[in-house]
Amino acid sequence: MSEARDQSRHDAWARLRFSIVGHLLAAPPAHGDLHEELEGLSQRQWQHPVTGEPLRFGVSTIESWYYKARNERHDPVAKLRRRVREDAGRRREMTSALCDAVRVQYAAHKRWSYQLHHDNLAVLAAADARLGRLPSYATVRRWMKEQGLRPQRGRPRRQTEGVLAAEARLEQREVRSYEAEYVHGLWHLDFHHGSRQVVTRSGEWQTPLLLALLDDHSRLCCHAQWYLDETAETLVHGFGQGLQKRGLPRAAMSDNGSAMRSAEFEGGLHELGILHELTLPYSPYQNAKQEVFWAQVEGRLLAMLEGQGELRLELLNEATQAWVELEYNRKLHSEIGVAPIRRFLDGKSVGRESPGSEALRAAFRGQVIRQQRCSDGTVSLAGQRYEIPSRYRTLSRVVIRYASWDLGFVHLVDERSGRLLCPIYPLDKTRNAEGVRRSLAPIGDAAAAAGGAAGIAPLMQKLMAEYAATGLPPAYLPKHDVEERGAAAAGDGNEDER
């Protein structure tokens, strides 16, 4: 029975028929003994190739099989297969007018079930005799499957231009699975709305979102963490942890969410040399590996937390880290045949070492251009005024790099090279009201001249270096050291007396 399940019904029947008459071909009976052999075979019980039930065959049936197989020299088993009907693939009951009606109805209602299509066709056929007699539900369903008119799943979406373009592309283009050739060749990242709510410290119930990073080649979960929002700050917070855990990938794929398209996140990917790949709008199947991971999150991780009545975000994240590292990453993956962590470690990698936390903080920032106000040397940024150092007061246009959630970490940038020049800080009007003003820093040639004149003369620097090269200490006793030692000794004596 296990072998029969692995082959088609037509093949199973052909093999059974050949097994019945095969020995007659291997050892042909003598002249006049064929009928006796056929009668003996008709008295035996045989096993049904599909159901396994016992059955028998008549003499004439077995005789026809024998002659078919004997007269075929190349492939007698194929000769014993059931013949394909000449009208196979054609529905005699489905008139051309009825077929057109089904296509029109499906184009307008692609999410209807087969039964709902059939019920509505019954009403149309009763009202319009040109459609002909409506065939059975099985016939309509079979025809729709053959034509690729399958019901679409999911909630109805607004019929916008993007939705219509995505549906047309899905109908006209092939959908094929893919896999990156190397570890760190491609990461997937996405947010998932959980099915459980958590209680916050303020006493509110909120639905958390899970940010997950998956390596395409190994299916390893590089990092997973639950948050209460889907913002660029949250994305950078979780993505940076994944980078420090596993390393830098070469490319990252995400949807077109606002957090993924933010200036801070895209700027950070550009700064770290990570190619940002975006899925097509309304095409979640392009990130199908994430969808498979979400199913395991709901079916295993959250299912094991059903008994926990009061679920907090901290507990949810602790359980998630344990499940990801000790079960998902180490469990045999049915598609790749090994555990994700094993394939991640054994596979060829194109990843790079991740920089530190401060470097990542500096990388994931957006870049804007502002006009410097000549009157006080400030620029406007996120509704605040920031002071530009006086040595850059001649720049009318300045480039600033910052993150919208970290306005205390803002830098002035060289527009041509992208190099960080200096940090800038918000305007402190209260301190400026004290009336103390710093001297203007020299600029241009004046700065170079001032820099050359300052410090120790070159000859003196040479003499001091030669003297230090002798290894001898300076031939003098600094007075302030003696006085300090004496004062310290006196102080110690006074303490002893006390």
C-alpha cells in the first residue's frame, strides 16, 4: 500500500495487470493450455491497487490484458494503462457562454468560494436560457481549477492602483521559491502583529509586534524581539542587536513600511554597505520565509503561553529568546534538512564583522541640508535651533546628520566626503543671556597661520627630543613637588597627633 500511494492510480493498475499476466509472458503456455492458465488466474484473489480490498477478474478480461502485453515489444506495462478518453479535458456540460459567465463572475469576485460561484451561476442560468443547463457543482469546480480560477484568500482590499497591479502581476507571472547561495547573503526583516495582548506598566492592554530577522540561506533567526510600536527607532533598535549578534549581511529585504523606508534606517544600511531590497507592494509572498516563521511563532511559542493569564512584555521577550535560541535555531528544518544554526555555521559566509554600539548609533541617522543663519550662526532642526561652531560660520549651506529620536546626538558632516566634522548642540539661550562670549575661531589662512605660530619652536622640540632620548631624568628638582611632599608629610603627622 505504501508503494501504491507513491504512484498514480493509472500506474498502480498497470502494474497490477502486468503482475497477473507477466508470468505467462516469461513462460508461455504450451499450445492448447492457455485457457486453462487463464481460468486458474481468474480463480485467484488479487489486491486492489488503491483500496487494498480483495478482488477477482474474469477470463476474458485477463485474456485481453495478455494479448495487449504480448503484442507490445517496447513497454508492455504502458500498454496496460487505462486509455485516455478522447474528450478528456473538455467539459461537454460547460457551454462556451457558461464558461464566459464564470470568467466574468470570477474577475469581479475572486474571493468567492467554488460553492458560492456555483450558487450564483444557478441564478444566472435560470434567468438566461442562452447559458444552457447548469452542470453539477463538481463539474464547475473541476473546470475552474483547470482554468486556474482558484479562490483567493485573505481580506478584501481596497481596489487601488497598487492592489490591481499586484493582482495582475500575480496572475501573469510565475511564483518561484528562491534561496541565497551564501550565509549573510540576504536577511529578511518584518514586523508581525501578535495574537496575544500584554498588559503594560500603565495598566493598559496592548497588542505587541514581533520584529524578526531571518538569514535567507540558513533560515536562522538572527534576532527576535517584541515591541509596542512599529517605528524607525524600534526597527533600528532591534536590527542593531541582530548585527551585533551575527554580523553584517550583504543585503536586507523588507516590505515598504514607513519604518523600513525611513531616512535613518536607509541611511544606516547605506553607511554599513548593506543593499536594501524592497518587496513589491501588496506581494507578501515574496517574503514567504517570514510568513512560515510567523506560523511557528503562533503555533508553538504563543501556544505554550496560553496558560499565562497576565502576560507582560518582559516575560514575552524572555520566552521568545529561549524559544528562538534553544528550539527554533536548533531544531531540524524540514526544507533544508538540518538545523538552522548548523547550516549557518557550516555554510559559506559573505558576512562581515559588526561595528560597536556607538558606531551603529552613528550610522543609523538621516541626513538633511540646512541654511545657516548668519546673524547668530544657527540652523533649524526638528523645531529647535542648533549652534554651528564659529569656525564654520562662512558656510551658508550645512549638512547635518541626526536621528529623529536622538536629538542630543547630532553632527555636522562634510558634504563631499561624508566625514563627521563635529557635534553640534541646541541653542542655550539662558547661558547666552549671561553675556559671556567666546572669541571667534580663526578661519582660512588665518587659522593656518595661527596654528603654525602656536606651541614650542621647532629647534626647541628637537633639543628636548634628543635629551629625552638619553634616558636620563631632567637634572633639576621641581619646587612644587618638594612643597607638595612636605605639606603631605606635615598633614600626615598632624593626623597622627590627632
